[in-house]
Amino acid sequence: MENEISLRNNGFFQLFVALVMLFAPLCLILYPVPALIPVFIFISVFGVFWMTGLFIVQPNQTKVLVFFGKYQGTVKGNGFFWLNPFYVKKKVSLRIRNLESDVIKVNDQQGNPILISAIVVWKVVDTYKAVFDIETLEEIDPKTGMKKTKSEESYQKFIKIQTESALRKLAHTYPYDNIEQEKEGLEIICLRSGIDEINRVLATEIAERLILVGIEVIEARISNLSYAPEIAGAMLRRQQATAIVAARQKIVEGAVGMVKLALDELKGQQIIELDDEKKASMVSNLLVVLCADESARPVINAGSIY
């Protein structure tokens, strides 16, 4: 587990000590004793080695200390410090970072292929787990020929894989839309309309995976959501057809109400008496006028209505 330690070794004082040792051979100018030459050279070389123990900790950054393979603690205090040069100091940032996953193709609950991606806002909260519980990537430095660890790339790759895994599980759990259920009067959470609930579930799912390696998920939300190209056209036509049908239903309901109101007003004010045949003809004409896509062109009857 993470062990926070506080260092009181003033880096500036240790820097002064290192500089004194580094320039110790200058004393030979005052005391040119040949026997002391190896001693002062050793002191100068040791001063260079002493300076390797100096390090700086920036705000919201830490240094994980490892002494011959054993974890010693984490320095979170900011400043200029000195520590035994044999300590390996690994920098770990505690700053808030974000990652946008690649757009992946998955199947929703109903089996429709969709394209989906997410943005994850995260930060490291446990440096021990973040350094030692994630397999770090390594590469060969072309200049020195030595292996170089890539901690940041390791975080990014791990979070990216876990985010894609959570997205696949989320897509399999919810349908893309709930058009069919809305027709039946059912309220079902879907990826397209229940965005707040979906983002909350996504953040919880990713957080459960990343907390194992000392990473806290601050926020996770879907950044891209659409049907896959092979069915996008068909689904668009289905949505348009559904919208047209719903609009037609509203138009018919309104038209029927207006026709009923017209007949009731004619009867209530005793303007004209219509038999069943004339009522049917009037209802038919009014419905045609009210439900038509284009404006009606009235024909004026100058004679008797009979």
C-alpha cells in the first residue's frame, strides 16, 4: 500500500556540499602535494555521484522511492530535496487527465451494430498501485541502448482497454433507442435518450475496473453514438416513418375534434339541419381539408346545398 513520507533534506544545502566536493581539486593550487591528487580526484568524482541524489517534486506530482527493488515510500511534498543516490525515483503525476477512446463497433441489446466511444476523466490516487500493479511498457532508447519505461503510455493503454470493455458491456445491456416501446407506452432507458443514467452506469463500470490499480474515475461520458454505416440509412428511414406516423396521428386527432366541434356548433345554434347523409359528406370533406398535405382549393356552390 502507499506510504507517504516527508523529506527534510534541504536540496540547496546538499547541492552546496556537492559543489564543494566537485571543486575540491582546486585545493591543490594552494597545497600542491602529489600524494593528495588521487584523494581530491576521488572526492570530485564522488561529488558528481552526490549530485545525482538531488531531485525536484513539482505541485501535484510525486516521487515513488525504490531502494534496491524494495518500495520505501512516496514523496508528495513539493520542493527541492536530496536523497541517497542509490534510491530509484519514479515520477507519478496526480494531476487530472482525460482520455478519449477510439470509436468501436459493437452490438446493442437488440443486436443492431452501433458506433460508440467515450471520454474518461481520471487521476492517480494510489501511487503504489499505479506503479507496481500495472505492467509498464518498455522501449529501447536509441541513444543509450538501454531500456526505458513508459509509465504514461501504460496508464493510457490500460485505461483505454478497460474503457472499451465497459462500453461493450454497456452496449449489450441497453438498446440504442426505444421507439417500439414508446408506441406501447413503456418507458425504457436506452443509449440515445437516457444519457444521464447511461453516463452514470458507464462511470461506475469503469471506476470498478480502474480502482484496482489506484486510478480514480472522476467522470465518464459517451462522446460518440450512432448506428453503423451499413444500417444507418434503414434506421433513419424507420425513425422518419415513425415520426410521420406520430404526426399523422396528432393531425387526425385534431381534425376529428374540429369536425365534432363544427357539427356541435351547427346543431347547437340551429344554423342548419343535416341528415345523416349530409353529415357524412361534410365530415368527409372536412377531414380531407384538415388532413391534406397541401392547401385545399374550395369549390363555391352557388346553388342549393341539396
